[in-house]
Amino acid sequence: MGQAGRWRRHQPTGQSSANILPRPGCRGRQDASRSLLCPLMTTPYQQYPHGVSDKSKVVAGVLQILLGGFGIGRFYMGDTKTGVIQLIVTLVTCGIGAIWGLVDGILILVNGGVDGQGRPLRD
């Protein structure tokens, strides 16, 4: 049975085979037991261009300035490792380590930064 026969076998009654073929740019699955849905077409629409984070530079910077001793800005950005380190340094130094969070927040506002996946923060 050819490719056209395989598609036609799964078509609903009253529809032509052109209506059930996968969308351009999407490979249809070869397994007859699976759906023809493309995984790329079922993901939610992203508002931001590919390669740019959905996290805001301004929000991350302000959180880091206000609550940087607790690493909140870094947790917001998805950089949990640095956030935990900032929290531990602040606790061990009895609050003096919060200066690191303040400086980090200013640098995020001025220079920007990257989120946990390495994408630049949006403006």
C-alpha cells in the first residue's frame, strides 16, 4: 500500500485526502497508530522572537536591587544556582553579602543579562 493509501485509510468520511495531510514544514508520522499532528504546531504561541527570553530585564534588575540578598532576581531569571549562592552568602555574612545582590541588580539594569537557558533578557 502506497503513501496515498495510508493517508486515505485514516480520513474521516466525506473529506478528501488533501484535508488530512500534515501542514507544510511538518513531517507526518509514519506509524499508522499515531496521530498526524505535528508537535511543532501543537505548542502554544510564543509572544517573543526566538532567542529572546520572556523575562524582563527591568523586572529582574529591580527584584535584584530590592531583594538581591535573597537572590530573588536570579531566581526570576531562572539562574537558581547563583540565586542559592547569593542567599547562602547573605546568611553566612549576616546580611553584608546583600551588597552583591545590589551591585548585581544594577549591572543587570545597565548591561542586561541572560536567563537560565542562556537567552538574552528582553528590554
